[in-house]
Amino acid sequence: MNKKIKKCLFPAAGYGTRFLPATKAIPKEMLPVLTKPLLQYGVEEAISAGLDTMAIVTGRGKRAIEDHFDRSYELENQIDGTSKESLMEDIRDIIKTCTFSYTRQIEMKGLGHAILTGETLIGDEPFAVILADDLCDNANGDAVLTQMIKMYEKYKCSIVAVEEIPMNDTNKYGVIAGEFEEDSIVRVNNMVEKPDPKDAPSNLAIIGRYILTPDIFDIIRETKPGKGGEIQITDALLEQAKQGNVIAYKFDGKRFDCGSVDGFVEATNYFYNKSS
């Protein structure tokens, strides 16, 4: 498994019901933190890690995502030569730098199913996954995905980003257990999706950053629906972990749960203060 990672998969078909009515007509991935949509932050993180192919799993009502990562000739003509033109520089650079491809998830059957839906865009190679809801920043160095690419180059297996959470929050996350190989590296031997605190194997929760080897697709195909009747990526990763092929990485940086209103407001305040 010596291929370099060049592709990043963005599952973006969810309804964003926690942000209704805002997300009735606007994809939750397009909600802005300051002046950039969440998904653009994720794409920029992938670019900073050396990836140039963005594979996006969308659904009905998500056309705004495709329009955002495309030229807008009428708008650009309108602001050409004005002070507003500089505001478009970042997105123009992204469009020039990356290739974007899209496929639709017809039914919402969980994150595992969303990742499997993206197989047609990824093919037989290792790839990254970013959940745009989890907005990450590392003011002191490499972005989270860049850190994980370095881990992959060392271990050549699937990598999940984890952080310590309060034990009473374990029922919101996939939770891992295993043996520490280094301070921030755990060789995973158990993973449980959203366990009750009394059943949780640890307080190390998986957040929305993954590097996956392509055999995950065949494993997902054989994975039966789990928690909530959905096909969970945690259950598929557990099969890899049983072979010693999953590393959990305690990353450097901050993570904001922008799938919740509280986390979204916290991220907005953080990036506003950072930019002032």
C-alpha cells in the first residue's frame, strides 16, 4: 500500500436538521463561519495536506455545493475591477488547484453507506475523509489532515483522528480502545458506536477526520446495519482493527462541532477573534 493519498472524500448528503429552518434550502455544509462555508474550510485543509482531488457525496437539494466550487461569470463580471474582487481570490485559487467530482447518496443510511457511495469517485487507492461539520484548526503548526497523512506514511494503515471527551458524552461518538504505541498513537483493538458511558471502552472519541485504505469498501459492503439501523463506519473499521490495521491519532489542534448550534457559535467567535 505505497500509493500517495491524493483524494479526499466529503460526505455531504445529510439534512442538517439541527439547523432548521436555515437548512431547509441551504446545505448545512454551506453554512458560513464568517465569510466561508464550512465545506470550503474542509477543502482548504485537504489542499494544505497535498490533496488535489475532492470527491463529494451529495444528495437532493445540494446544488449550491457544486455552484460554489465553480466559476460564476455573471458575479465575477459584476465585481471585476472593484474592491470586492479580492474577496473571490481564495475560491478562485481552489477552483484552479483542484478537481471536483460528485455523486449522490440516494438514501441516508449512515456514514458507512455514504463512504461506500463515494467508491465510484475514489477507486482502488487510499483516501482521506473530512466531515465538514467538524471544523478543525491548528494555530501552532500543521493542519489535522496533514498530521494524519504523516501518520499514514509511517504506519500504512487506516488512521482515525481522536480526542478526549467527557465520559458522559460517549453516546454521541464512535469510541476507541487499544494499546498506546506512542504518546499520541493508539493501535486500536476495539471500537464502539455511541456507547452509553457505562459501556464505553475509553473516553477517546473519533472525530470527522479519517484516512482509509481501499479494502474498507468491501468491508462496508459486508457490514450489517448497526446503531440506529445505519451502516456505521465504526463497525467496518472494527474489522480492520481486528487485524491490527487501524491507528487512532490524538491530533494537535482544536475541533469545533459545527453540527451543533453551540459548536457553530464557538467556531464563529474563535475565527473572528483569530482574524481581528
